[in-house]
Amino acid sequence: MTIDSIKKAKNISSWVVFAIALIVYFFSVERTGSLWDVGEFILGAYKLEVVHPPGAPLFMLIGSMFTFLAELLSDDPSDIAFAVNMMSGICTAIGAALVARITIVLGGLALVGRDNTTDASQNMSLTFAGLASGLATAFCSSIWFSAVEGEVYAMSTMFTIITLWSALKWYEL
């Protein structure tokens, strides 16, 4: 198989990282609430209430959508906790996929610069570099612990990665 463009390398790498991370997180995410603030965040998202300062309003709004879906699909109250916990897993999987894309963009810039194009062997190398960086991000311990419970850190990590990806996307234009 030849990867003839850097765009194809980014797509393959980021989708594979997203799929692997999401599947692993699905099987390892907390099924109910865990210690510390997780129960507060799950209940806050379910009831759409303010949690301890600073409140995390965006997390509560998006978490409320996930609890709504959980209520539609199941009558079991523990599925509400699972839905909010899975939201963190989805956010982390998105972040890891974007790290793979970021790695490929920066690798391409390092290999050939901004104005030149990469060849098939460089694209293959960049694909594996993206896979390695994305999976390393998804499964490093500090990210992993945030990805499997309903805390704000996974969503915060995702938005930080989106900011860097957006800056690189702008630079590519």
C-alpha cells in the first residue's frame, strides 16, 4: 500500500488512533461514579446544576446532552454515569486523533518545509509517526486516568489540543 499524499496519511493515522482509543476507553471507562469529584460532576450534568467553583459550565452543558441520550437509551440510572464518563473518553479520543494529525503536519514541515511536497516513503513514515504519537497520547497514564472518568480534565485537554491544531491548520493555508 502506498500513501501518495500527506492528506491521506493524516486521515489514516488520525482515524485509526481515534478508533483504537475509543474502543479501549469504551471497555475501560468507569461504569458508575468513582471517588472525589466525579459523582458531583455526573450529578451536576444530569440535573444541570452548578458544581464547585469555578463551575465548569461547558462541561455541564455537554454532559447534560450525554445524560439525555443515556435516559433515552436505557432505564438504568447507572447508564447516566457511564454516559458522562464515556464523554471524557470520546473527548480524549478526539484529542489523541488530533495529536496524530499535528505530528504529521510538523513532521512534514521538518522533512520538506512549507512549500514542497512529501513522497510516498516520507508519507508512510509520517503515518507511523502519527500513529505512535496519537496512541502514546491516548494511553499515557495522566491522560488515561482523565479519560475513563467524568472529570473536566479530558475535555480541557481536548480543547487545548484543538487550539494547537487550529493554529497549525491556519499556518498550512
